[in-house]
Amino acid sequence: MSTFEGLSVAAAFSAIVVNAVVAGAFLWLFRKLGHQVRESVRAGRAGHDRQRLQATIEFYASTLSIRAQLRAVLPGGRDAEAAALLVKEEGDAELTRLVSEYLGQVELLAAGVRTDVFDLTLIERAAGTRLRSIADGYRPWIEHCREQSENPRLYEELLWLAGELERRRAGRIAQSRLSLTTA
């Protein structure tokens, strides 16, 4: 083998070693980049979840005084008989406005939950029983308004939220019964 051939083999071997080192460095960098991307996505999700929780608390808190004022005038959701009597008070424009405003606040909250702007678990913990009661107690009024306005989707979000909260409640009850029987 000539000197030139020896140098060519050495150069080729050196190029292979350099390429292997560079490829290894790229692999290490890609793994590091992948880890950073996953960490960034996780941090972004956590930040989004915190913002959603904060938005839920802020909205709910901002409507407390309005809802308290309306509850002082309107029957509570747990008083289904009194809420059902509202249908008979149809001619009272002020009462109709108040009920619409009250249910509109809850409808907006429910729409926020359904579109994942607000957190369902937080709403469930803060007001689950109250929201289910409102939907149940005001159901006759809602059905009456749906008929009068020929809008079968009126307060759809409120009723969806109440159903969702009831399903979650039933699941928790079933789970606790199951844990009692297996204990």
C-alpha cells in the first residue's frame, strides 16, 4: 500500500469517526430538545389549568352579589313549588326579567364549563348542589319559556351542566358504596 493510499484510508477512517461523533452529538441534542419540548408542553398545560381555575373563581365570585340580590327576590332552586308558581306569574314583566337574569347568569357559567373555559370540578365543588337545585326547581319555568319562545334550546347549557353534575354525583355515590362493600 502506497503512502497516498494509507493517508486516504486514515482520512476516510477519521471522517467516519468525526461523522459518528457529530451524529452522536445530534442524537443527544435531539433527545435534549425532545425533553425540553415535553417539559414546555407540560408547563403550558399546567399554566392553562391554573388560568382556567382562576377564571372560574373570578367569574363565580363576580356574580355572587348579583345572584344574592336575585335570590332575595326569587324562590331558591330547592323550592320547586314556588319556582313552578312563577309560570303562573307570566304577566309580571319585572319578575320575568329577574328570573331571566338569574338563569342567564347560571347559563353563562354553564356555557363556560361546557366549552372548557371554566373548570367543571371546581364548579362542582363550589356550587354543584345549588346548580342542580336551580335546574330542577326552575325546570317548569324553563319549559314554559321554551314553549312560549318556540326555542327548545333555551337554557340548554344550564340543563346540560345540571345533568353532568348529577352524573358525577351518582358516580361518586356508586363508588363510595362499592368501597364500603369491598372494605
